[in-house]
Amino acid sequence: MKIVRLYTGTDSKSHFEEVELNYPIRVRRYELITDSCGAGKYRGGMGIRRDFEFPYAACMWTVLSDGRKFAPWGLMGGTSGRPQKFILDPDGEYRDLPSKCTVEVPEGGRVRVETAGGGGFGDPAERDREDLQRDVRDEKLSAEAARKLYGAGSDPGIRPPGAPLPTRGCADPASAHTSLRPR
């Protein structure tokens, strides 16, 4: 068994082609996770999903992580993002791994890494409706999450007939970011 250190943290920028060329690993999936971000006037960032396969040999997989019990919190009325997950054999046994552990992955086995989504900032009811529609269209949010978290209508992707266009920016620039000023 060969020892390989592959950092998969939230700020890891390794291209999967580089990983596959230099390590006995295949990256089967690399994508943003829909509905992983916290709701807010400014929604949190999306978590990332990476599925790793070990086709050539068994290996030991070590998780040294935080952010499993407590999700990244929202601020000023925003909601928390989704906590991170590490899953052994996501297509079979689906064993949710704790934040600190070492497990054996059999030859051909898979591990899924799902990074946390960021917390939202500000009241979700104040989110610009065009931004919300774009989030649903771009699959950052599901229509169901848009309805539940933002109080969007039955179809958040379509503005009701006759509804006014959303305004962009602040009518009074002096009132911008008042929640951040000391009182």
C-alpha cells in the first residue's frame, strides 16, 4: 500500500487532471452542491462535491476536519450553510464518516467529500428577486428551497404578470450598510 497525501480542504484548488496524473486516484465527480448555501439578502457560497475512486489498490483514507457538527453560521438574519460531509462508499453502504477518523478503502472503492456551504448575510426576504430567479435557473437553489427559505411564489423562476421590476441598489446611498455601523 502506497502512502499519498491529497489535500481536499475547502480551499484546495487542485485540478482533477493533476490529481489523476500524479496519484493512483480517479475523480469521478466534481461539482457545486445545490441548496448547500445559507439563505440571506446575500446568500452564502455553495459547497463542492468531489467523488474519489481508488481503482488500482486499497488505501487508507484519513479525515481530519471540522465543520461537521456546526455549519457555517449566517449573520444579520441570514441562515446557516450546510455542514460538510465525508462518505465512504456513497453508491453502496453510504457510511457517513466522523470528522476525525482513518478508514480502509478497498480497491475500486469510493469516497465522497462534500464541503460546507457558506452562511447567508441579511434577511432572506430582502433578497433581490432577479438574483433569486437566477439562482434557481443556475441550479444554485432548487425551486422548493427558494419557496421555503425565501418565501418565493409557486414558481420563483417567473415574475407574476404586472409585478414591478425589482430595483437594483440603494435609493439612498447614505443608508447603505447601516447594520454594519457602530451604534
